[in-house]
Amino acid sequence: MRRSEFLRAVDTEFQARATSLVNDLGLTALRGRTAVEALADGTPPRDIWLALCSEMDVPESRRYGVGRQEPRGR
């Protein structure tokens, strides 16, 4: 997962709360760091996404493969 995919996934899943969650929510799995802090520290976006999903009780069915753009038609 790339950073852009992470941000797209967060926006899609959390909508209006997305910005607040990545800036303010301390994630237990990331030793209390926010998503923004973890990204700045070099934590892989996929690990941050899964930590955020766990913290926010996102169902497993919505955790994998999100954030990817649809392939462009030829």
C-alpha cells in the first residue's frame, strides 16, 4: 500500500472524520502515535491502515484491497 492509497482508503472509509482521525487519534498498535506521526517516522502505510482499522473496529471485509484506483481502460 502506498501513501496515496492509504489516504484514499481513509477518506473512503471514514469520510468527514478522516482528517481528524489521522491527525489526532493515538493508535494503540503504534505505541500511541497518530497516523501522521507514524507516516513521518517511516512506518509502512499498510501497517498504519491496519492499526487504524483495528482501533476503529472496521470489519475485516473492508480492510484489504481498499484505496486502490480502478485500472484505466485501454
